Amino acid sequence: MISLTSLPREVFAVSSNRIADRCLVLRADDPDNKEVVLFMSEMNQEPDAAIARQIDTAVVTDRSGLAALAHAILAVALELEPPDEPEGDTLFGLNGDGPW
């Protein structure tokens, strides 16, 4: 089980296109490898604030829930128009680089 009162060493974060500091975070650090946590957060915040946001917005799901979400996100993504500008300003280079 993932503890919502601690912060992970690594997360996957997707930044918002409309609010620069907002992001959707995926935690997959369950020692039993049975669940993941998705939550809304903000970049560059104090650890206590990050934990509070995590507790307030967390959605905990298992393999089947995450697979269903992944399929839904992929289906929607394939229907979106491609971006007009080159994709170079994403957070993908920052993901998994350590504590936030």
C-alpha cells in the first residue's frame, strides 16, 4: 500500500497547458506492486503542501483501473489535433529525476 502521508523519490508528472504550476502526478511506488496513486499537485511547493494536495486529491487504483484509464487516455489522445509547435517544452526530461 502506498502511504499518502509521504512523498515518493520518483514520480511521473504531466504539466497543465493552462496553469503553468499545476500537474497531474502518477505514483507507482507500492512495495507490493498492487496499486498506483494519481493526484493533482503543483510544481515547486513545500513538502507539507505537496502531501496535503496528495491527500486531498488522490485517486488510488489497481492494475485494471490503470489499464482502463490508459486505454481511454490513448483513445482520446489519438483523436486530438497534433500540436502546431514542436514538442520540446515538456516535463518528460524531469520525470524520475529525484525528489520534488
